[in-house]
Amino acid sequence: MAGQPDLRERVLKKLEVNVVVDSVAPALDEQRESLISGYIDRVLRDPHLEILRKISDAEFQGLAGYILTSLRDYVGGDEEALDSCGNFIGNTCFQLSIPLLETCYALYLLDDKVVALLTREGAGEEVLGRSRKFFDRLVLELLRRY
């Protein structure tokens, strides 16, 4: 078929993505606690996140942990992880009365932390691109829904 990659190319591409993801997932898991604590410290120091700074550490850690788990799943090819994460964040922030603007800004702060970690771990452009795409799509979905 003209214009479509043959089966061999598609399989090789999928294997390539799996190898890259398999090398990144442990980095996200191993660095999870330090990533979350560094993120929380950053949010607590940011004067633009007035309402978000008021939630409890347990709520914040749960929220950040869920986002990182969803990110890992999304980078691994689970497209539904993005929708589930968007629903979770939207509902949680609504219940905690966190403004949408603060939520989106905080997501981009986490995105920066994740990209810095993945870059240090030697992640390739494809993984970095999927990570950025996760956060961009998450913010867009939140803005559309709420």
C-alpha cells in the first residue's frame, strides 16, 4: 500500500518505543519521591499558587503521584491514562476549590521537573516529546472541560 509503512517498519518502531519507555519508567519510579518533594517545594515557594499552597501534604502528594503514574502509563502507550488523569485532576481541583489557572500553571511546573529528570536520565526526543504532549493535552482538556 502506497503511503503506509510496511508491517516490519511499524513493528520495529513499536519495539523502539517500548525499549525507550522501559528505560524511562524505572527512572520515574526511582526518582518519584524526590521529584514530588522538589515539586511541592517549588509550588510552596511560588507566589502565584496561593490556593494550591493551602492543600495538605497528603493531598498534594496523592495528586502529584497520580499524575506521575498517569504520565508513565501514557508514555508507555496507554492513551486512556490521559483522560483518566484529566478527570481525576478536574474533580479533585473542583472539590478543593483550586482555580483552573493555578492548576494549569502547576501542571507546567511539574512538566518542567519531569523533563529535567528525563533529560538527566538520557531520555530520547520521542519520550521527551510524549511527556510534553501529555502535559499540553492535559491542560487543554482541563481548559475545555471547566
